[in-house]
Amino acid sequence: MKNQTNTGETLPAMKAAEVLGTTHLRILILIREGLLKGSQDGRKWVVTRDSLDFFLKHGGALRSESTCLNSCGKSPCSGHE
């Protein structure tokens, strides 16, 4: 991720998930893929505010949506009985 300022501010991964409208697991995947900068702080994961802002500014919110794991094809899924 180029051309980012570095404020040093971090958010818990759960809060980053709320901002993106996704899950905690998806945030961890985005960190692993290098799309977000994050690290473990004790037992919890945190994401840098700068990387989250950069991700959102460059269309990241669209990429953060995922389809149903049960292959219903809906995004987001409305659930299964």
C-alpha cells in the first residue's frame, strides 16, 4: 500500500469489520493478503487506521463483500433454514 500517511492509530479487527460491513474473519484474511496492515496485540488483532482508510478510499468496501458460503449466490446471504 503506497502513498499512505502513518498516524499510528489502530482499531480492533472487530471494529474494522463493522466499518467495512464484514466479518472479523474477513479482516484477518485481508491482513494476510496484504490488503490491510494489521498485527496481533496480545490475543487480539488490530488494523491500522491508515490502511483501513486507504482500503475504503480505493474501492476496498466493494471487495470486502463475500457471497454465501452455502452457495446460494446472494451477497450478503439472508440465511438458511
